[in-house]
Amino acid sequence: MPEIGHFIIAFGIILPILYFCKDKFNYKVAAIFILANWIGPDSAQPFGFLPVDFHYMIPYLIWALPLALFYSYFSRFSVKRSESFVKFVDDGKRDVTWRNAYLLLVSGGLIHTASDAIFRNNLKFKFLEFIFEPKLPEINRYGFLVDLDIPVLQLIGYVVLVTVSLLAVFIVDRKFKDILIFFFTLIGITTLIVFSFGERVVGGEFDVGVSFMTIIFVFIPLMLLFYVAKDVNEHPTPTPERPRIKPELGLKIVAGFSGIVTLFFFLIGTLGIVAPNIVQQLIDFSEGAFFVIGIIFIALGALGLLGTIGLFFKLKISRYIIMYMCIFMTLFVYPLTIVLYLSQDNVKALFDKNSRE
């Protein structure tokens, strides 16, 4: 299954789009789509202790609901160059609504699911565990219920091919609704003749399987991607957001959650030393390595504790400590909310002694 490859696939889709219409395609939409191809379904993996495997596509549709809140908030920020590396810049308003962020997560999640299946040894498409998780050879055989070995039946498929070829230029020049109707009519006719006459009518090819794969893993993801891009372009966020809570209260809440993150580091570090077999279920290392990892995590936890305490006193160094620790936990996604909140202009101002005075 892909790892870095999810990014490669996402960029392979986005780059031609940006080449053609970068001026109309919001770059934050593109960024969320790219991230959703990786930290979409895979964001459920660190939470493997839950009773449902949300890495499967259908449960993921539920998992993506709260995840979309993070990505919508993420669209409030830009990433710019800084003197040392990069920094989050508060743009003051979210460019992508929760609904649109959710649609992007579904789009990226579908492509992620297809990527996992195609580039995995078992070729299994993970829709719903134990209920619907077909393998590629099974999908290829969709529609082959009848086996009429009559060569002349192939003429039916040939007539469809010639008809579509002659109509291609005419059809794509119509209104979008007309093209959409033609597309689904073509899929319907193909499915009908295969179910009625068997594989001979399409020359033994896997046309029903192709139709299924096209709708689920090509048409729907790209339609969702372009729908969001169009909606964001036509309905930009008009004004900067008003703070929903006072920055001082928000900082205290963030400090509290930072304490939870710090406890997590202490817990993993302690388990790495006294019960490495438990941590091994989360991190695929040999047990011998976990003693060193345990010490590192305990040290990071101690540093995080200092950072958490420092947040209450508005120490600038504590802000950076907590931000870097949360970036380290990117796979869990939600700790990044702390990074973003500490990057808001009204929150950063609390750490500026001159502005506080």
C-alpha cells in the first residue's frame, strides 16, 4: 500500500488542474485535497483501539464529519516562508466551509481507498469490514452472469463503440446536464447488455467493473473536488471571523489540552520501558528499541510539561515548545489544532510583552 505514494498520486491529479486553471482554483482547496489523500482514512489508524475500523470507506464517511472541522479551521491559515523555515500566517477567515472540507475529505478518501487496494498484495477494496470488501478480480467479473458464447453478439458492443465515437464531438459540446445524462446512459446500456448477453458482447473485457470503478473512484472524487473549487471561487468568505471566545480563555483551554498531549508522551514513554509489547502494537519496532524510545518520550513529556505551564504565564518559548510537540503528532491530526490556534494573530499578541502592556 502507498505511504508517501498517496502524496504522489494527489499531486499527480492536482498539478494538471493548476496548470490549466490556477487562477480559478483556490490553493487551500488544493492543499486540503492533497492532505486528505493521506491524512484522510489514515487518520483513523492511531485510533485502532476503537470498536469500528474507520479506515474502511463507509465508516470513514462518519469519521470525516469531525475531521472536516479541523480542515475548515486549517483553511484560515497560510504557510509562508520564515527566516528559519516556514510559519503559519493567520488570514483571519476560513476559505473552506465545514461542508466543503467534508466533501474534500470524501474525495481524497475515495482515491486513498483505491490507491490502497491497487497497490496492495491482496487487491482488496475496503468499503465495509466483513460485509463489502471486494477484491479486484471480483469487481472485474461484475455483470458476467450469463455466458452466451455467440461470436456475433460482439457486434452489439461494436455498434455502441461506433455510435459513441460519432457522437463524441457533438455530445461534449452540449450543456453539462446533457453530457451527464449521456454518460450515465452509456453506463446503463453497457451494464444492461453485459448482464443480458454475457462477456462476449464486450469482447470478454471487464466493462461493468470498469463502470463501477469509474463512478466510485474517478467520477465522484473529481466531481466533489471541482464542485468545492467552484463553490469556494463563487462564494468567497466575505469578512474576517469574529473571535468566538476571548483569546485569554482560549489560551487556557489550549493549555489544558496541551497537558493532555504531555500526559500522552509520558504514558507512551513509561509503557515503552515497562511494557514495550503494548507500544509495539502502535509502533512496529523491535521491543529492544522501546527502552530508548521510552526515555525520549519521557524527556519530551517533561519538556511539554514546562511548555504547558509556560502557556499559563504567556512565555513566548512555551508557545514554540507546544507547537513543535504537536507538529510531531501530525498523524493524530487534532493536536495540530493547537498549533493553528497558537498561530492566530490575537493569540500571538498575548505572548508579546509590548502589546500586553
